[in-house]
Amino acid sequence: MGTAHLSTGRTGEDIAAYFLQRRGGVVLARNVRVGRDEIDLLVQLDGERVAVEVKTARRADAHPEDNFDDDKEHKVRRAARNLTPPVWRIDLIAIVLSETGATVRWLPEV
């Protein structure tokens, strides 16, 4: 995993956290490790704890949400279930970065 990938992911998580905070969300934790699995953001949103997976790309024609495949979904759900108390809602935020800014697509309850 190269540094460009790491900085893209971190940038995407920063944008997603800001995006959710602007909508009344409170980021409780970032990069929550649960065994071998990880939750990008744990957020309190509308009175509910939500596990948020963030997918980020740097190409204008990209669809980063396509990288949330069955295997990744299974890992995020397993991590969320194993939190105390468990989290049942999973949201996906897909971010496309460009020279002019970022496009954010929020897919609640995936």
C-alpha cells in the first residue's frame, strides 16, 4: 500500500467526518479496530450509533462505492456486530477527489 493510497484514504475520511458533522453527526471514533476488522468512522447520527465505511477515489469518472464488495461488507458488519454495544446500521460514503474539490455520495443503511 503506497503513501498516495494512505493519504487519499485519510483525506476521504476527513471529508466524510466533516460531511456528517455538518449534518448533526458526532464522530465518536476513527479507524476502530475490532479483531482483524476495521470501521472507518463510528458516528452518533440521529440518536443512533452508525458504522461508516469510506471509499475514496481520485478519478472524476470513478465510482469508489463499487469497492465496497461483499467481502468488505461482511468485514464491516462483523466488526460493527462485535462492538459493545453492537452497531446495526452501516452507512457508506463514496468520495471522488478532483482538482476542483470533492464529490460526496452518502448511501445510508447499506
